Amino acid sequence: MPQFQRIVVLTGAGLSAESGLSTFRDKDGLWARYDYREVATPEGFARNPELVYEFYNQRRRHGLEAKPNPGHKALARLERQHPGEVLVVTQNVDGLHEAAGSQNLIHMHGQMAQALCSLCGARTPWVEDLSADLICPSCATHGGMRPDVVWFGEIPYELERIAAALQECDLFIAVGTSGNVYPAAGFVAAAREAGAHTVELNLEPSERASRFAEWVHGPASLIVPLYVDKLLGDG
Ligand code: BJW
């Protein structure tokens, strides 16, 4: 395995599946049970806020009980032991990367354990249920508190920092993501254009697998630790 200096790892729902959290597009995933237009768009929230609060309240309660699996832990170990830079960009709104020890981490689709005030823009740590009548601790106004997650039609967080990291990386790894949702789905092309080696680590070949130069398929809790061992020269 060549020595890579700067590694960007994009993670998706498949990484947290073995921690008991649902993916979106698998046959038993969230979008098989909920219409994404009703629960993951600003228009759906405006139409039926109660449904959206309940969707996220349930997932927050369940997510708080989840524990990182060997895939999350291996990525934290990579960051600790790799002599170069490792940046994890996660589409996941759970807190499992932090719980495993990752520090150089971007939550591009927000975080379940935060609330966003749509009136003043403040983001506040939040582990309780959310509802329409809550008061924002920053602006003391009620009626604006919503989950701090990025819905369809909204702009993901920290895109400039991600673009710069993709431009500079020499290895790009995508873990447990179907590659259906932009702009994350375009990161492999950006990394490739910048000259990086690209790898898909996924349960099965994603629809976008042919965009990668290398693939390893299997459960993340198994293949991520093995791939990290190889990168660190232990495998
Ligand atoms: C395992 C496993 C195991 C299972 N081990 N693997 C046409 C072209 C381009 C863009 C668009 C377009 N039409 C519309 C758009 C825009 C839209 C979009 O991409 N739509 C597509 C559906 C086409 N995108 C947006 O609106 C985004 N914003 C945007 O584009 O802003 C404009 C803009 C951008 C940039 C510059 C300027 C302007 C926002 C997208 C927000 C997505 N939000 C959600 C919800 C977040 C909150 C929440 O969690 O509820 O994010 S949707 C959902 O999908 C969630 C996820 O983060 C995201 C990605 O899903 P992910 O992680 O890939 O999960 P799955 O289920 O799809 O895949 C799981 C994979 O794991 C599978 O492959 C399994 O095989 C695998 N797996 N078990 C390993 N054990």
C-alpha cells in the first residue's frame, strides 16, 4: 500500500447500520417507511411540523442509545495513528464518530443532538424532544426551533472546507453511502480530478461504484478495520 499523506473519508448511513441505526434507501430503510418529501424538506416541515418533530424525536431518542461499532473506531484509530492528515466528512447526523474518538470531523448534514433556531440561526446542543413551542436560548423567541439537519433543497454545511480538502487529498474513501445524494455524491469525482486514489467500502457495489478506482464490499464493521490496518501497515 503506498503512503498517503492526506486522507478524506466520506461516511454514510451504512457505517452506522451495525450500531442499530436505519439507513435511508435499503429495502427496510427510512424512505421505505416515510415519504422524504414529508419529513426531510422545508416544505414538508411547513406543512406538518408535528410529523417532522416526531420523526426526528424518535430517531434522536434511539440514536442516543447507539454505540459506535468497529468501523467508527477504526476511523478514529486511523486519525490517531496515521502520520498525515485524516478528515472524516460524515453525512450522518448521529454522534457515533465523536463517540469513537474522531476529532477532525465535519457533519455536512447537521447533527441530531443540536437544535437550529430558524429565526436567529443559533445552533444549540439539544438532546430532549423538540417541539414548536420551545424558546430559543439565544434569541428568546419561540416558534423557530427545528432539528439542526440539512433537508433536501438546503445547503449542506462547510462545503468550502470540504472542497479544499478534496482538492488536496491523495486518498478518498467512501464508506456506507449509496452515492445518491448531492453534493456528497460528487466528491469522488472531485477527488479523482485532483489526482487522488478513490476507494468504495460498502456492503455491496453501490450504483456509483464504477466511479471508484478500488472497491471492497462487505459489512463496514469488518472491512473498515481491515482497510485501516492495511493503510497503517498492520495488515
Ligand atoms: C452498508 C451497510 C453495512 C448498508 N456496511 N455498508 C440532481 C442533480 C444534483 C443534485 C440534485 C438533483 N436533484 C436534486 C438535487 C439536490 C438534492 C439531491 O441530491 N437529490 C437527489 C435525491 C438527486 N440534494 C440536496 O438537496 C442537498 N442540497 C443541495 O444540493 O443544495 C444545493 C447546493 C449544493 C451545493 C452548492 C450549492 C447549492 C441537500 C441534501 C440533504 C440530504 N439530507 C438527508 C437527511 C438529513 C437528515 C436526516 O438524517 O434525516 O441526508 S437525506 C439522507 O440521504 C441523509 C443522508 O445523509 C443522505 C445520504 O444517504 P446515505 O448515507 O448514502 O444512505 P443510503 O441509505 O442512501 O445508503 C446506505 C448505503 O450503505 C447503501 O449503499 C448500503 O448498501 C450500505 N450499507 N448496510 C456497509 N452494514
